[in-house]
Amino acid sequence: MEQPKNATAATPSAGDANAHVIDARPWGWSFAVQIVAYVLLAVLALISGAHSVAPGEWTFSLTTTVVVVMMLLLAFFDPFNSSISGRVIALVCGLLSMIVVTTTVFGSFVFHGVESTRMSDGKEVQYVMPQAWLMGAGCLLVCLIMAGFISQMAREHRTDLIEHLSANVLSGVCSIAAAGWCYLPAMFDGATIARADGSHELHVAWLVGIIAIVVVAVALAVASWRWNRDLEPYAGAHSPWLGLGLMPVMLTGAAVGVAALANALC
């Protein structure tokens, strides 16, 4: 009997069967990425020392390197369907956020004064570094949303507009917030306050800040479990579980920046 012409096409080959197979892993893989990233950042913060926020410190350079690597990895292993322009915008915003963290250009321009990592450095200051970064991050978030909207309007076919815009903005927010991890060494430096008699007592603002960071990290880990459960990676996604594990860590950087500001001012 003659075989129908479309019989071969109706039976998918092994290659066709694997054409849309995505490298989807259990949530445990993404959670493992989070644990490794947190441990690495905490170890670098612990070995940094008292003046770790100074850009000249080698340990500060290690911290900034880890943060930049996270930004680059997210751009490549993005679990959501971010466009190429969206990933480029996210990287640019992340690098600008790192510039605000590592230099005093933005803070000096906005506050017109000298900077310090803490208010207790024994010199008159008008702003502290985390304060300048949070203001810079706010400005970058506004620019990110505007750039994301413009890039979507420039598309010839604006299908799934909200989905693409949300994915692009989320990647940018992660990159901007990740720079806040550079202030974690300063958090460990401000754990105690010196009394007049020479003794030391626990800094309440430091304790509250550390607890807040842990709570945010746990909440985002739970959120990542829900993201992993509902995630439908797009065709061609590269190890989306890796990007999904990096996102909560990078977002937690915002909590680190806020806690560092409270620790410096209180």
C-alpha cells in the first residue's frame, strides 16, 4: 500500500520532538543559585573590613565584580521573554547604578557637599553614599520605564505588549537594585556603637536592617517558587532556572541599600 504523502510529516522525528524542549529544572536548582550567591556576597562582605565602601579597596572591587557578573548572567539567562533592546537597557541602567555606587559624582552634583560612608566618621558631611545611590536608583527607574515604553512603541508588531514591557522592566529593576549589595560590607562594619566609657553596644538600626534583609530574601525566595511553578519559558531560552535564581538575589540588593542608609543615619 502506498504511504500517504503527509504520513512522514505527521510523525514527528526525534529532533522535532526536542525542538521545543526547554531546560526547565525543579525550583531547587534556582534556590541553590540563590544560596550560592548569598553566601558569596556575605563572605566578601565579612572579609572586607571597615573601609570596604571605598572604591580603592580590593574587597570592594571583588563585590562590585560579583554584582556586575550577576547583571551579565541575567541578561543572558533571562527566564522571561525580554527583547534584545530590553536586555541592553537593563544592562545600561545596571552599570549606571554601579557608577552611582562606586563614585561620588552623582551625590556631589545633587547634594553639593562632601560625602561619607557613615555619619560618624568625625567630619562634617551633607550626605552619605547610600543616600545618593537610592536617589540615583529612583531616577534610573523612571528612565527605565520610559525607555521600555518607547522601545515597545517602536516595535512594528506590538503583540503581547504588556508581557514584553513587564519582562523588560523587571530585568532593569533587578540590575538597578543589584548595585545595593555593594553596601553590605558597610552593614557589617556598623554592627556596634561605641559608648562614652569605651564599651560597645549593639546597633539597633543594624539589627533591624539585617532582619529586614533576611525577611526580604526569604519572601523573594518564596516568590521565586511561585514564578518557577507558573513559568513558561520561551522557545530558545538558555537555562531560565539560572536567571530565575539570580532575580531574587538582585532584587534583595534594594533592601541592602535601604538598610545601609538607615544604619548610617541612625
